[in-house]
Amino acid sequence: MGKTTRDTYSYFVEQKALDVTERPRKFLEAFAAVLDHGNYGVALETYSRLSAKCGRCAATCQLYEATGEDRDIPCHRTELLLRVFRRYFTQSGLLKARLGQGFVLTDEYLDEMAEEYYRCTACRRCKSSCPLGIDHGLITHLARYLLSEIDVIPKALLVATREQLEGVGNTSAIPVPALKDTCEFLEEELEELYGVKITYPFDVEGAEFVFFPAVSDYLMEADTLMGNAAVMHVTNASWTIGTGNYDGINYGLFYSDRMMERIVNNVIAETRRLKGRKILVGECGHATRSAWYVPAFGGPDAPPVINCLEYAWEMLEAGRIPLKDEKIAERVTYHDPCNIARSGRIVEQPREILKAICADFVEMTPNRTENYCCGGGGGTVSIDEIRAFRTGPLGRRKAEQVRATGAHYLVSPCANCKKQLAEVCEDNGLDDVEVVGVHDLLLKVIDFGVPEPGENDADSESDGSGEEDQE
Amino acid sequence: MTTIDVLLEWLRGPVFWAGLIFMVLGLGRHVVLTLYGIIRTYRKAGDKNIPVRQVVGATLRWIFLTQGLKNRLLYGINTLVFHICIIVVPLFLAGHIALVNQATGLSWPALPNGLATALTVIAIIAAVTIVIQRVAFTTARRLSRFQDFVMPLIVAIPFATGFLVMHPTWNPFPYQFMLFLHVLSGDLILFLIPVTKLSHMVLLPGTQIISELAWHFPPDAGHRVGVTLGKANDPI
């Protein structure tokens, strides 16, 4: 065998990934085990028999659009894994091999897979364009899982998951005292800015909702979290944050079903510990999608899952969120996070909220289930060393979309999308765009029914319960 | 009887029946295996809630090829027309129905011959342009295997020969010879259907539900993979 290329991946891996020996054998053993216990078999059998090779998927892929490289055609990438499957796990492949034909899985081939499957963000935009229903995002998901079993895992994802499952207990390594400090700070901010006393309730047993945001929000998205608390406050919701587990992030979705299962089970366990009735997920795309797997892992009596957008819209529609008279004046556009919108599950709720609170809401095209990925999907946003790739070839399409709207606020209810979009804007000259969450804007227009402090402050909104102001 | 008559009888008789049986059994095998796979996957799934409307919607949009018009419009229209012609003409051609009637006594309404001729010509043009579009569209060309280029042309052969059989004035070859080619190519396709991409005729309706089910993880699949690989308790 030739020399391996694995010390030149685009992303950092840990030393142990470079030390693994006999990778093809171990990869195939993992493949066999996954086929045995998982539910991928029928899909692979069907895909490997059927493939139109029509190139329709390429026409929908923003990466291929940008690079024009064969390796970025979704169907081409999928074929990388299907070739292995066909050769080692189908009758005809075994027969061909016996006749001395066909391909052999090598170290170099694995390196190629390691590179290609992390160029795809698993946004699944191409799925609807495949005549044969091939879900290329599923193949990316599976291939990364198999690669993780030979320790090919981007270091950024691995380290965070280790921290969550074996370290402090969450991906941002925020210990409980720091979490409580942060929430106290947010409470003070809310009082200072809006004159309202709102508390972040910890470890309340029997609450209706146990709250799982992307834990990074506690570090980076104060406004989103204040918006979340504000909505819970004005709707008199019974909710709590569990100090046993307060992280909705699940990088297992991006690289390993084994990890994903453990992380989802931890969310269920914390909800049960607190005797909470429902899991409330914050503004995070992949946390929401992972939480939708709660019924898969938690059995029939698993707690129901609701996303904070679904809750907020339900309450707003019911008239339970009082709003100020004036709306957000600046132009607002909405980016659909792939993980909640592609399946069509959360598409209209955030739009309805934004239409209700913004004077100038515009859509980017295409949108909803056909949106373009922010370019940081599938965990790639956490891989800082590939930023130029993310905001360049992967993110350029999104930058053009945003520019075409002329919006000031670019709203996306997803921690990953927000980080990526901010970088896309920065690297593509969109300096006037402000990336925010839905709850950030909602917070600005909620009428708490109390006089707001800081009348003479330039930023402040209004002078009392009468609510008379313009921005 | 000349040699070609004998051959023709043979192709129309035993070879045709063998092809038909091969096709039915081959496609039947695909259907049974796929259905078995679907049921097995569904049983293993932890979450048995399927978004039925979405899956059925996507399935129908691709069976009727309307989704195909969303990108690559010309290719979409071409493939749609091609499929309609190659399904309708062989099944509703008066001559074919007469043959079936002779053999089995069954009968059904036929296409007017003029319309059948028109659809035949369209099918041939569509087959050729599909290949041209595949060659001209860089992405598709680079993805394509040998059968992707050849299959539309193979499917077009019975149409081209059928046209010449029906229109002797256009036919430079002896009638019997053309009929021989027509039946031969038709028989060949019967044998090819289950073992080439043509098998999508039965597999396509299952693909959407199969893709959906693959995301329905068995409750402890991950843990069991860990145990099988002896890594369940390894540090991350």
C-alpha cells in the first residue's frame, strides 16, 4: 500500500486517528455491526441497485455550484460508500471479488471518504431532487459514523462530545455555578433593560417544560435566552433548567449514532429526574432534530418534545404574548435552519412570529424546505480551521441570498446557523447585517406591562405602559 | 418455412415466454425482498411514527415525474414524455393486443394506429435526446456508467424496428428481417429489466419510504454496535 495521506485532512483530528492500524478491516467490521443492529440496510440495498446518475442533485447543491468539482456532486459522494457496500455486503459484489474483479478498500480510499464526507454539510437539500429518493444526507451521516469507528472525527466535534459525556457535562464546559451566574446576570439585564423581574428557575420538580437550549447560548446569545425567559414569563409557563443536564447540543448527530443515542438518553434522563412533562428545546436546529429522536430512544412513554418556536407561536396566536404597538422597523429576513425546515416540521411558525412583530419582513429565495444551507451545517461550523471553505464555496450562495433581500436583521433560530451566518456576512462584505434569533426580536416587542427604565437612554424603547416610541 | 420464419416463431414463442417469466420472477424477487426489508426496518424502528403524507406525496411526485420538472426542465419534460410513450405504446398497440388475444382470449381497447405511430416516433426522438442530454450535461456525463448511455437506445430499438415493420415504405430491409429484429429486441428487454436500472419500474415506489425509515433508529442500535465492536465502555 502507498503512503497514507491522513495527516493532511482539512480538519484537525486527534493523534489517535493517526495511530489506528488496519483501518480497512476495522471500517468493514464497524460497517457489518452497523448493518446488523441499525436500520440502514434496506436503504443501502435499494440505493446500490438504483441510481439514475442523472446529476439532478448537482443542480441543487450549493457546494457543487461553487466548486464545479466532481467530488462535490452528491451522487458521486454517495457512490463512495455504496461502492464499499456493494463490494463487501452484496452477493454480486462478493461474486465479482471471487472472479478477481472489483475494488478493494484501501487506506487511501478511506482518506478520500474522510475528506469528502466533511465537505458535505448533510443539509439534505438534494434529497428532493433525486428521482430515486436517495437521501445523500443519510449517506453522509452514515459514512461519518463509520469513519468515527476508525477514529476519523474532527477534533472540534470530538472534544466537545467528550466534555459533554465524560467531562463537565456540556459541550461548552460551563460548570453549574457559572451557569447560575450567567442566568443571574441575564435576570439583572432584563430588569435593567425592561424593568421586569424574571427568574430562571433551576431544578423545579414537576415543571411542565424542562429547557434544553444549545448550551453555547449561555455564552454567546444572551438576547435569545432573555427572549426565551420573557416568553415563559408572560405566558406564566411552568418551566425549569435542570442542573444535571442543560445542554441540547448533540454532535452525535454529526458523527456517531453511538454518541447521539447516549446524548439523547441523557436528555430524557434529566427530564425524568425532574419529573418534567415535556422537553423544551431552545433555538437550535440540530438540537431540535436530535430531540425529535427522543421517541426512538426513549420508548412510547418518552416525554414529548416541543421547540421554543412552536411554543412561542402557539402562545402568540392565542393572544398570550402581549405586544407593544410599534413593530421592529428595520427590514428582516429569515434563514431556515436545515435541521428543522427540510422535513417541513418547523417552517411557518417562525415566519408567523416575525410577520406579527416586524414591519418589513422579506423572504429570501428559495426558502422553506428548499432553503440553502448556511454553509456550516453538519457540525462543520464548529471546525474553525475550515472557516475559509465554509464562508467561501459553502457560504457564498447564502451571502448572495442575504444581500438580495437588503435586510438589516438576518434571523435564524439556530445557534450553529447564527455563528456561521455572522462569519459569512463578515467574510463576504455584508457589514450592515445583524444576525439574531427569533426570540431576540420578540424580546424587543413584548409588552411586559411595566414602565421601562432608562427613558433618556438612546437605545431604550419607551417610557411607560402606554408604549409610545420609535426607534 | 424459411430459417427466419423458424427463428421468428421461436422468438415469439418460447423465448418470449421465458423472457416474460424471467422478468416477472426477477421483479417479483425485487418486490418481495424490498417489502420484507421495509417491514423488518419498520419493526426495528424505535419511533414508528411515519410522516405518511410527506412520503406518499414525494412518492407520487416522482412516479408521475412532476417533481422532475423542478430543475433541469427540458430534461424533465423529455423523460416524462419518454416514459409515457414507452409505457403506453407497447401495451395499447392494436397489433400487440391482437397477439395477446390469439394466445389468451384477453382483449382491451387499442390506440388508433396513427396515434401509436406518432408516440412511437416521439419515443425514439426522446430516447436519442435523452442520451444527447446526458452527454451534453457535464455533471451527468461524468457520473454516468456504460448502461446509462446505452439503455435508452436499447429501449428505443423495438420502437424503431416496430415503426419500420408498420411502415413498409420506409423500410429498406425485408419485412421478415425487421420483424425478427423487433421481436428479438423486445425479448432482450424483458431479460434486461430485472437486472439493470430498468428495475426501477418496481423499485421506485418504495424509495421514499425506505429513505424515511433509515432515519428511524432502533432504540439501542448504537449501544449494541459498541458492544459488538468491544468498545461500549471505551473512553471517547
